[in-house]
Amino acid sequence: KNEVEQSPQNLTAQEGEFITINCSYSVGISALHWLQQHPGGGIVSLFMLSSGKKKHGRLIATINIQEKHSSLHITASHPRDSAVYICAEEEYGNKLVFGAGTILRVKS
Amino acid sequence: DGGITQSPKYLFRKEGQNVTLSCEQNLNHDAMYWYRQDPGQGLRLIYYSQIVNDFQKGDIAEGYSVSREKKESFPLTVTSAQKNPTAFYLCASSIFKNTGELFFGEGSRLTVL
């Protein structure tokens, strides 16, 4: 059974800090998704990657296929980054499996 | 603007009642999904549809029903057979099944009184 594990479960940071959220999975995948759930409940897709690294503004996502591990980094964090960050692995031709999420709070 | 619209955002239901959650998309996506979110757990797939008039059960389909009569619409009915229906429900879509970026609605929070 495939599982997606995220760490940490909860993270509190000071504004400006560099933040890393980790995601590990147990089977081979075709892609890894990073999602952001804002306090109202809606979810926005941040990244979908199958190798290497992607960057969008202050957000960076990396994936190591051999180690079955992905990280989401936030540089120069800001209170508006406070949200739940969710990773999800996409198996070949199959469904997505979601992690439980990391609750991030950035204090000013 | 293109997107997914879910309604209602909040819904209260008495035990024994069926309730239908609406999901409409104008992204011209073929695939649509319904997920359930409970505290401390990852999203779990209830039903998905790859094409009009076709849908498949996900991991937790018992007590739920769906229809896909139009490409834009994928309503979810929470029936009285669902033992623990209080949850946050999210509708999503993608161009094709399990391919490409997922687009989510704002969610519907159902509370059974």
C-alpha cells in the first residue's frame, strides 16, 4: 500500500525565515503535486513535477526520484504564506494519494 | 474567469436526509473528482468521472452517489446511508484523468445535526 508522509505536521516560523516541508512516498510515481490550502478551504495547485526542480516566485519544489522524496521550500517567508501545504503522488495511470498536510504559520 | 464553483459553502443536514452538493466547471476539463477531507487525514477520493455519462467509484464511495449528465457538472449526493457524513468536501477537475494540474473548488462543509 502506498503511503505519502509529510513532515513536519505543524510548523511555525518568523517572517523572513527559509522554510522547508518534506514529502516521502513509497512507490514509483509519474508525478508529484504540491498544493496549498488556504484558511477558507480552497486548494490551489502550486507545482507538478516528475524530476529535478521547479521555481515560482519564492517557492521552490524539488524531487529526488531515487530517494522517493520531495521538498517544498519557501524563501523569505511572509504571514500570507500561512496555509496548509499538501503533497500528493500520482501513480502511473492511477489515482492520486495525498499526504495529510503540513500546517504552516508565519508570524510577523 | 475559468474555474470550479461549488455550492453551498456551508450546509447543515438532519440525520436521515439526503443532500446534494453542486460542482460546476467552465474549464472544459474531461475529468472531475470528488474528495472528502477529514481533520488530520489526506484527501480521500469518493468518485471520479472521465467523461460524460461515465463515473467510477473511488476509495470511499459507500453512501454517496454522483451523476455526469453534462461535461460542466458533477453533483455529489450524500445519502442517508453514509454513516459519518460530517466533513469538508472538495470538487476538482483536470484535463484528463490523473494527468496534469488539478483545479479545485472552494469546498463545501457539511454538518449533520
